[in-house]
Amino acid sequence: MSKTSDEPGRLDDRAEPPPAGAEPETPPYHKEDERQPGLLAVVRETVVLVALAVLLAVVFKTFLVAAFYIPSGSMESTLNISDRVLVEKVSYRFGDIERGDVIVFVHDEPGSEPASPSNPVTGFFSSLGQAIGVVPPSDRDFIKRVIGLPGDTITCRGGKLVRNGRPVTENYLDQGITTDGCQTVKVGPGELFVMGDNRTNSQDSRVFGPIQRSDVVGRAFVRIWPLNHTGWLRRDR
């Protein structure tokens, strides 16, 4: 039986539909309705971001580029104490080391055991700090310039570097720097002869002999700190 006009809920009391094209009303905005992230969520996001940053730093240090803190004056004035350089690890996987390259390598004195932190946490943060160039490198890390390649005969005469019987012009040395204290050495297969630019204050191949090619970490290619001393590290200066 159909509903009559006298019954509750008369037909003319029904809500009229909104006009076509009209936007529905939105409830009033209240700031307290916003969901604020809890402390646990904030901590979790922070931990994830830090972990990602650490992972990227480790990946970059291991395979691509690492920052290196200059710990001594052996490369002055090309590189001064506390300068930072970037060391790339890609080019030597596909190309050869050349004379004049500034390289970072590891070297252990014969009979000495590499020192390592007793606390793993300390060791981790020390390694991370070295990767971004805010912590001095370990005693095993050196930065020098490549002077001799396999087959080269290196000596010095009259304060000058002599390679394969010919004096070498070294534009990267400061004026007045002399090269002394070296014996005649023929660089063997898989070896490199390296020296610091500060020849009077550098422990290098004149002391410990040629290094192994396999000990090279990478090539220092740009100085990034301090800002008033930035620039590319070229083979001729």
C-alpha cells in the first residue's frame, strides 16, 4: 500500500538532492584533527635515514669515491696538512697509472702488524669518518706522487730527479726544493716508485723502496678543502 500525504515522512518532506554541478559541503577544518606522528615513528624514520646515509658512504668509499684527509706535510705545497682531497677508484680499473699521478696507497712497514681498534664500534665510526674526510687516515695510508713505472730506472743527481738517465722537469715542486737521498733503483713488474712533493720531508720510495701496484687505493684528482685552496690535481703541477 502506498504512503499517503498524512503519514509520517511525507513525500514533500524528503531532502531535495543538491543541484547539478554543486560541490558537496566539507566538514569544518580543525587542527586537532591532524594525525601527528608518534615518537616511535620519528625515531624509526631517523634510524632508517642514518642507515641509508652510512650505506651510501660505505658504497662510495669502497667502489667509487672517498675523501682523504692530508695528515702530514710530505706533499707540500701541493697539499698541506688538513687539506681534503677526493680519491676516485674507477679509472685504474680500466686504465693505467701514469707518471705524475697523485695516488693513495696502503703500506705496512716490514715486521709490523696493522693496528686496529679494539672496540668494533669505535672502528666503524673511525672508518666512516675517514671515508668522508673528517678523521685523519690510519698509519697505513699514504699519499704520494708516482715518479717511476715498471721498467724505469730512478736515481737523483745534483739535487734533480733522474729517470732513465735524463733529468726530469718537475713543475709541481716548490722553488728551491731538491731531490736527494735516493739510490739507483730499477722499478720491477707490478711496482711503482713514489715520492712526496716536499722532498726534504717525505718518507717515500727512497726509504721503503717501490710499492706494489696492488696496494694502490685510487687517484687523488681534486682538492676540495679549504675553500680558498680548491683545484684539480694535475700531473704536471
